[in-house]
Amino acid sequence: MRNARTARLSKLYHTAKMLRPEQVLYRIYYRFAKIKPFTATGISKNTSFDLANPPRWSSSRITGDGQFDFMGSKAPIDWSNNTLPKIWLYNLHYLDHLGSRQENPPALLETDLVNSWIHANPPFNGCGWEPYTLSLRIVNLIKWFQLQPQLDPRWLESLAMQSHALSQQIEYHILANHLFVNGKALVFAGSFMLGDQAESWLKTGLKILDGEIKEQFLADGAHYELSPMYHASLLWDMCDLMNLALNTPISTLKSRVIEWQKVVERGIIWLRSMQHPDGGIPFFNDSAFGIAPTLRDIESYAGLLGCQPPAEIIGASSVSAKCHSESGYAEIDFGKGSKALLNFAQIAPDYQPGHTHADTLSFELSIFCQRVFVNSGTSQYGEDSERHRQRSTAAHNTVEIDGENSSEVWAGFRVARRAHVSLNTFESSGGSVRIRCSHDGYKRLKGRNLHTREWTASMNTLQISDIVTGTFEKSIARFHIHPDATVTKNDRNLMITLASGDVVSVSILGAARITIADTTWHPEFGKSVPNQCIVAELSSDTLMTSVTW
């Protein structure tokens, strides 16, 4: 019991010491603060507010019989349904489905849905009045209001009340993408409505965005939380802001168009590089399909706004690589639909790594447009053992030492002691690529271990060299296989048969034991798919893995 308590205190210390002072102060402040009374006196709609009709996208939908469908679970509309995961309930309150693409219109009219939310959710009770939920719903409501021939006064009054509630609990204690969407929602609210309060919301929202856009979008285009899923979501947000600035005649918005356009363009270029040949994101950190718009969706929106960067010219078929040094990712392009995506990213941001996994020096690989090596993905949020397992080093294509994670992920969204990564070599020339990185995440262990991984690529070949310094009882490299592929083993050689019938050969040297384990892949929230994993236990300090096709 004492050891468990000591370990928890250690994790708390190493987590808390990375927080910014304002996070601590606002956490204390919000524990006691109450939302001030508010009346919508003097609030009216800004008749000059306008948006180009954006592409319709949503991660959820209302079924034909009026049920809410998300994470593979359907249930009647119940704004306080606590029988399903909290993230399911949050997504119900976002009202994302007001802007969704639906093949069959639901029986529940959108007007009835909005009225139902207002009637069933009086201020300021329930998760629908939490700041992140408010932020997403405010923007969704404004987009929908803009399309209505008439604006019910109750809708405007509710929108003003929600905007006031958000302004009273801006997430300075969380920061990162939460603060960004707070700022975005206040800008939308302050642009859609007129009045002294609306002017204050617009001013506050722009002040937040001016600081957060500069900090959150890195020089190479990536969003600084280093999750391809959240990157795509924040890019969509940036397109919304561009849409607003281009179409609503407010000078403070117009003055930011050039800066925001550059962010969108750089972000699209980064996301293009980090796509698998099948057009989907890799699973680094918290990432899953269906939660954020796809690259195709984002490019369609950016094209509508005139800020889509030109398509890249496809070069020769020789092997090449791109290094995204600020975000810590790389792409190796083998041509013919074969591509490796590598992760040598730091744990970031330091003060809010809530969406981080212990996946340092992991990678994914597609061959002939089919995913072969995959990280395990994300099927849920929360604080249970399955969430912890999905964030663990063992759930990713990298090396685990003595059963420990490369970074101390814990409690669902926290990280204590972290791996620090060095990019030692990046060479790409003459049709070959060599990338060498190391991290010190295991220095906290008794053996003071350092993990170095080198990827060497040439035509139709990827070699992975793992070196572990220091003593250890057990060091394991894992290679998770996509569910559509199957693995067979013959001594130290393994054959991976793809769905197309193509065969990939895997040779491993330096392993005391090689096994094929049954595990699960999590491509969507609420979804687990059986797959296989190659497990190689190092016999010494070096493991050599060669993949050929």
C-alpha cells in the first residue's frame, strides 16, 4: 500500500511540476467561482453576419427513427443519459449533427432538436453547460441559425446565455485545444450578435486566438498536441474562422485573414505528408477515424475559401523522405503506394499532454496502399485499465523495457516522467534513407536504459535496428499487424499475407524468442477489432528487423 501511495505521489509531482502557474490558479478559482447572472438585454442579431455554406460533416448522426448514433451505440435523445460513456453524452450535447450529411433525413426535425435542448437544459446545470461542450455547440448553433429563414427569439436568448456562460469559465486551467475552441466560439458569438456583451465576447475571443494560433501551430504546420486527429479537427476550426473573416464585414476579422490563411495552408501540407496511401491518418497519440474531418473534407473546405495549397508534384519512384523537425515526425515514401510514417516527437505540450501516448519511436507502414504495421489506436476516453493499455508502449510499434512505458502515462489524460527524444541522423539521398533517433524515457529504471532506433530504407525494404543500453530483465519490440493481414512464422522468418494476396517478409535477428500474439486494433471510438502482433524479445542489446516486399 505504501509503495502504491509513493508511486502515485511521484506521478502527481512529475505531472504537476510541468503545469503553468495560470493552470493552477484558475483551477483553484473555478472551484469556488460561480457564473454571474445575465440577461440578454440589448442583444440582437448582426444582420451583416454571413458564412459561405461550408461542407457538411459530423462524427455523429440522428437515425431515421430519431435516435442518437455515436461510437456504435444508438439511444433515444436523452440529454442526461448516464448509462452510456460520458463522451457519448458530450457528443450528443455538441449538436454536431445539425451540420451532418444524412442520407435519410431523421424523423426528429432539427428545429425540434434545438428546442428540446433549450427546454431540457436550463442554465447552468449538466455537462451541456461545461465550457468545451458550450464551445462546440455555440458554433454549430450559429451555423444552423444562419441557414434558417427566421430566428426564433428564444434561440437568440439561449445563444446569448450560453455565450455568457462560456465567457465566465474559459478554460485557462486546461489550455491547449480547449482554450482554442473557447476563443473560436466567443469570436463566432461576438460576430453573430450585436450589443456590449457581444463586443466583449469578440474582443476576448480574438485575444485568445491571437496567442493560441501562434503557439499551437508549429512552423512545419502541425498542431502542437501532435495528434493527427486533433490536427485535422483544429484545421477545420481554422477553416471556419477563415470563412467567418472572409464573409462577415468586421475589420478585426479581416485584418487576420492573411495570417490565418498561412496556418491553413501549412497545416494541409503537413497533413498530406502524414497520410497513409489509403487517405487516412496514422494512429500516433490519441487518434481514431471518424472523430475529425478527413484530409479530403478539409481540402474541399479550404478550396471553397481559396486557401488550399497547390497539389504536390509526384516525383520519381525512388525512395525519399521528409522530416518534420518541429513536430517530430517523418515520412518515408517508397512509391507505388508504400509509405512509412515515423514518430520521434517529444511529449507535447509540456503543460498539457493529455492526448499523449507512450509511443515514442513508433512507426506505421503501408505497402501497396494497404496498412501493414499499425499502432493500436484509440477507442475510448476515461480513466479505466483499457484506456491505460491503449496509451501504453506495448500498444505501439516500439520497444518496451521491463514492462514499463517509455513515458509515465496515467489517469487517462496525465503524463508524469517523459521521454526526451534526440534526432541524431536524417539522411535522404540517392534512393536511400537513414534516420536514427534515441530517447531517454527508460533512464528512470534501474538499468538507466537508453533506446536508440534506426530506420534504413531502400527500394522495397525497411530495416529497423533497435539498441538498448544498460541492464534489463526483459526488452520487447512489438510490431502490430493490420487486421486485414495475417502472419505466419517459420523459425526467425515471418510472412505477412495482405488482403490483396501480396506477401511481406519479416526477418528478425537478435531475438531470444519470437511469438505471434492476439490483440486488438481500435480504428474508431467504441470499436475493437481482433488483430495479430509480432512480439520479439531481445536476446542482447541489439535487435535487427528487416521488412521486404
